[in-house]
Amino acid sequence: MKFNKIAVAVLAIGLSGATLAQNIGKAEDQIRWRQSVMQTQGWSMARIKANIDGTFNKDQVIQAANTIQAIANSGSGGLFQPGTDTGKGWRETNVKPEMFSNAAKLKEVGSAYNKAANEMAKVAATGDAAAVKAQFGNLGKACKGCHDEFRKEEKK
Amino acid sequence: MKFNKIAVAVLAIGLSGATLAQNIGKAEDQIRWRQSVMQTQGWSMARIKANIDGTFNKDQVIQAANTIQAIANSGSGGLFQPGTDTGKGWRETNVKPEMFSNAAKLKEVGSAYNKAANEMAKVAATGDAAAVKAQFGNLGKACKGCHDEFRKEEKK
């Protein structure tokens, strides 16, 4: 059964938990929440990049990396429930339908993202700017790995 | 100097760090990011509530509480830079101008929020449903304490 395969995959990569307990919100809430979660990650990534490119502030990088890690482990996969491949949150969703049908690929890119986010927090804690730069690159690739598969091109 | 007083207050309550290092993004980015941060907190609060009201899933509550804690300590106060009391992110900002002028009150309500968020994560880790319910109430009051002071009434 396709849905169960996806649910298991989402669970396996630690993106969920919502599938185990309460799925909350209407489709429009779930889409707005996941768009917000992604923007919060985007803000945090932009902050790390600003610290790499400018004056390196260890505390700020830790704040951003801890936020990324908490969200990566938050169960936000539960915000991608069947039936939310279309609809509007803050704006129309740009998720590809493939996210709801390709469990193997979802597991692969989701696992890579979780691993990279957990490692980013560890590296940030060391305060080593060069290591932060390297892991930021790895994490960016992991983000892109999921976006390339499951996100439609952003409308400019 | 008014700006410095606010910066010091924001820093003191641990909401910032951004004031120390790079302030990133245009006004529209900062407003969209802070609206996203608040929605991510709202999603996490809704999840904890669903677990209190329905079947209690310890892991889901921990995920949500850890997200709340990370964001409360993320330096999101840095997204409220002078000049962003008006403007549009996902939508028009509904911050009150008082947030940029009442440093003492900002420190008071911000400190209460940080403390309640850190305590929420501790309590969630115990898996004690009754204690989670009690601390969820405290945290909700802390959220409301800031909203009452500094957020305009939501447009319906």
C-alpha cells in the first residue's frame, strides 16, 4: 500500500512522528506551517553564510545550527500529508507530486539532510570557522538534494 | 540613545546575537522570516496541545518542545531591526511600534518567554503528561504576554 510505504519511509528518516500520533491542521495550515519551517531553515542557513563570509561569531552560528538541527528532527515530514500536494498556505505549494509517491528517494534525501543537520550542530559547537564552512557546504548540498527531487522551481 | 537601549535589552534576554554580528536580509526578508519563525512556534504549540488533548506521544512532544526551545534561543530578536515596524513579509507586519521603544517591557516579556521555553523542553523530556500540560499553560501565558504588548490584533 503506497501510503503506508511513504509513512514508513518518513518515519524511518526521523522526519515524522506525526504519523504516529495526531496529524493536526487543515491542508492550508499544514502547507503554511511547512513553508514557515522551510523559511526558518533558510534564515538560519543565511545567518551561517553571513558569518562565513563576514565576521565569524561563534554564538550566532551555534544559534542558527541548533535551530536547523531541532527542525530537522522536529517531525516536519508530518506536514506533508497525502492530499497536500496542491493547495495554498502563505502561497501555492511548490511541492512536486513525486514526494508522495517515491518513498525510496524520500528516504534517501531525507536521511542525508538529517545527518548533515545533526553534524552541522556538532561542528558549530566547536567554533572552528573552517570546519563550519566545510559542513555548511555539505548541508547545502543535502538541502538541494531534496529540493531538486521534490520542489518545483521557484517562481521569480 | 534609544536604539542602543533596545539592542542591549534584546541581547540581555538572549533573543539576539544578530545585533553583535551580521544583520542579514532586507526589511521584507526579516519580516517574512520572523513571521515564519512565529508560525513554526505556533505549529509546535498546536502539536503539544494535540498531544495533551488526545493520545499523548512523548516523542512528538519532545520534537515540538525542542523546536520551541531552539527558536527561543535562536536570536530571532535580531529580526526586529529598527525600520521594520511597517512593511510586508508573507503579509503586512502586525508588530506594534512599542516593541521598538519600550526596552524595559521587551526585556521583561522576552525573558519570561525564554525561561518558559527552556523549561518546556526539560519537562517534555520527562514524558510526564500532567507536567507537560501545566508547563504548556505557563508557556502559552508567556507567549501571550509578548503578543498582548507588541502584536496588533490579528485581522480575521
